Amino acid sequence: MSNPIKYYFACTSPWSYLGLDGLVKIGSKYGRDIALIPTDVGRTWAETGAGRSLAQRPEVLQSYRLIELPRWGEWRGVPINAEPKHFPAPFLLSSNVIIAAGQTGADILGVTRALMRGCWVDELNIGDPDEVAAILDRLGLDGAALVTAADSEAVTMELQFNTDEALADKAWSVPCIVVDDELFFGQDRLEMIDWRLSGGNS
């Protein structure tokens, strides 16, 4: 596979979770890799002025989200708990652990899936170092070492680079998907991405 599709995401975003496997299937269908790119979503919100935390959104949007999440879960065939025990959890640890795992050559798709499922299905706290280490241990990785590495300068620099790249691509929140320099926002654009890759008008 070549010419990767970029996936800017955070594990603590339910929409990133709902879109992940569908995008992987689309990539496989068209022979395209998926570049998993954790970003500093707080920074993209701040620098673009185009996003805000859930607690800062109007009540009507917070309520509607609780309708949409289970509905999209059913539509995608993806299990999801719309109100997990440990949400909101800080995004930084899970993002940095994924980067640290990638720097060791580990399967970051597997790591990302496990962390997302931990948050959105298994009622785990992916903002807690011990719980994150345990998730990684179950994948056969050295969880404690990766959690320690998550604080390293190399990981911090890669997260900064990822976020610079996201901003250059005009991404303002997560998930944002870039296909051949064309930006798509949200997991609800997967069908449109499939259409575009099939030869849909550009």
C-alpha cells in the first residue's frame, strides 16, 4: 500500500473511535495505508477558534450528542457507551503512548484500538498511567516503559509536529481525514471518502 490517508484523532473522541475501523476498511479496499496521527486537539481548537470542550457546548448539543452516539454506533456496528465512567479523560496520555509505541516499531493500530475500546466500551480510565500500562501489557507490550516514554522529549516533539501538520492541513478538531490533500471532517464523512476514492467527481 502507498499514498497514505491521514487520520488526525484523539482516543478520547468518540467520533474518532467510531470512524477508525471504517476508515481502515476503506483504506484496505483501495490499497491505501492509514496514517494514524494523534494531535493536540486543545491546541487546534485554540489556534483555529473552531472547537470547544464538551462542557463548553450548549446544553442542547450535549443532549443531542447522547442521541447521536448510540445511533451512529448501531449504524457502524461498533459498540459504544455514550456516557462512559471515565469521561472526560485527559487525551494527552493516550496520544503520547501511541506515539511512544510507534517510535518503538509497535503496531499502533492495535494500540489505538485497545485504548479507544478501553475508554468507550470497557469503562477504563485511559487518563490513568496504571490503567494504560495494563492495557498495553495485555497487548504483549511493556506498558510501564511506554507510559514512561510518553513523557519524553521525542514524544513531545512528535506530538507538536503532528499538530503543526494538522493545522497546515486546515484541520481544526478530530477526527479530520485528509485524502489526497482533500480534508474531510468527522466520521460521518466515511461514505463520502469511499465515493471519492471510487472515482467520485473531484
